[in-house]
Amino acid sequence: MQRIEFSLMQQTIRRALLNAGLDEESARTCARIHTESSCDGIASHGLNRVARFVDYVQKGWINIHAKPVQEKSLGAIAIYNGNRGIGITNALFAVEKAAEMAKEYGVGIVAMKNSSHWMRGGSYGWHAATRGMAAICWTNTESCMPAWGGKNTRIGNNPFVMAVPRAKGPIVLDMAMSQYSYGKLQVTRLKNEKLPYPGGYDNQGNLTDDPGPIEASMRILPTGYWKGSGLAIVLDAMAALLSAGSPTHEIDKIGEGSCTGASQIFMVFDPAQLGGTEFTERMADSVADYVNQSEPAENSHDVRYPGQTAALNREQNRRLGIPVDDAVWDEVMRLAE
């Protein structure tokens, strides 16, 4: 795979988004988030999502001119209508608004209904943590995974994010409720590789590590089997409850692409008002160090805390360039012409 320098990728994506009709500020912000995601090793929700986003804009499924509108304020909780605006800019707005409330109350919660795909959920955990804040965020999605014991899709993979600030590198968990996201299946298929572990079923009901048949059947495997299935259902219900927004089955009725009309939650905490900054730093260091000092298993070289691999990828890819799939890069280049 060829490697693309960070600023070149960011400027290319920016031009593609400007061509799609985004204003300069939105195009620049989205290009940065897409590029950072690819730089961290998450191309599935970075460069690889650009063409799909442009397609949704052209179909009118995303309102690129919409801004979040507050519908209710209850002290440390606020509900906003995302008006099917750009998922990235809606989410960044929500995190920053929640952080403002957290500085006043210790915690701030922004519940965003009627938004669109936020791309890499971890972006908003990193955004909060690098500013000294802790965060818990999640989104529901359209149904894209069978509930445990089911065959047809009835639940979303509902990505979930938790972030703990730390000067040496935040602890950031970013996970879907499926064993692998569809983006990860796509990336693996494009590389002509198999998944490290079985990720779902083919059309004959056979568990497989081949991403193509799983994409075709849409029978992705919940992480933790019934546990991931149950958590996905509760995250969906809680997101809709807190935002007074749509649960998965109502998003399905909209039928306008990935996460159109999604309900998203952004909870931000100010550690300075809880245990204090010094305690938070000492505690987070001790957790990370304790995990890193694990004895590696037979087929492992090291043991990492959540977010550590992304930070290592970022350092390497900033230095060497971001690896890209040639076909994906060519498509984005074409959109940028």
C-alpha cells in the first residue's frame, strides 16, 4: 500500500468535501477528523468513508447546512436536535457544549437526536481527553446486526466510547457492539485478508472469518455473543430515551443510509472537580502501567491499554505517511478534482 503524507490527505479530502457543497469551516473540520482517523489506523471510518459521505450528501440524506438546535435544558443536561446535519460537526459541537457544562457542574450531558453518522466515535473521546476531560459517548444506528439467537437484522452495532485523560496518552475505548464493524470488514476484504477471529455468519449459517460472506449476509456477530446483543439493545433504548429521539426500529423506517436520524449521547466529566487533576493523572498512569506490565500470552509481544495502539499508529504514520488502499485513494482524488 502506498503512504500519503498527512497534510496532503487532509487537503485532498477538504477539496472533495468543498466540491460536495460543504462550507470552508465544515470541510476543513471534517477533513481533519477523517485524516486523523486514518492516521490512527482506523481508515474504515476515515478516508474510506469519504466517498460514502459525499454520496449521502448528493442524495439529500444529510443536510450540510443544518446546525444543532437546543430543544430543552435541564441544568447539566441539554437536548439538541441535530436536524440531520453533518455527524462530525454535530458531535464536536455536542462534546464542546457538554464540556462547558462540566466546567460548571462537574458533569455535562448533551443528548443529540436526529443526527447522522459521526464517523469514528473515538474522535470525540480523544477530543475530550486531550483537553483534560473524561467522556462517555455512544450512538445508536440503523439495524445492521441480528439480536442473539436471531437471523435477520433487528439491532444496531451502536458504537460506545469511554475516555480517561492522561498526559502520557489518554485511555480511550472505542468499540462497536459487533465483534467487527462493517468498516473493519471492508478494510480486511480490500486487503484480501481474513479476520483474526470469526466475525459472523455466511448465508448458510456457518461461522466464518472471511469478511466478504459476512458483509453479504449482514449476520455480524455481537461482541460477547448475548452480552453484546443485550448491551446494544439497552444502548439504543437509552440513547432514544435521553434525547427524546429515534430508536433503531424508527431509524430503519427512515431508510436513508447509515445512521440518518441517529440518537447520540455525549457525557463529559471534569476530573478537576472530582478527585482532582493530580489524582486523575496518578490513577490513570497506574492503570496503564499495570496493564502494560502484563506477562504477554504465547502469541503476543505486548499488552496494551485502550487507545495505546492508536497513539503508536499516529506517531508512525505522521512520520512515514498514512497507508491507503489505492482504489479508495483514487476515488477520493477523483472527488477532489
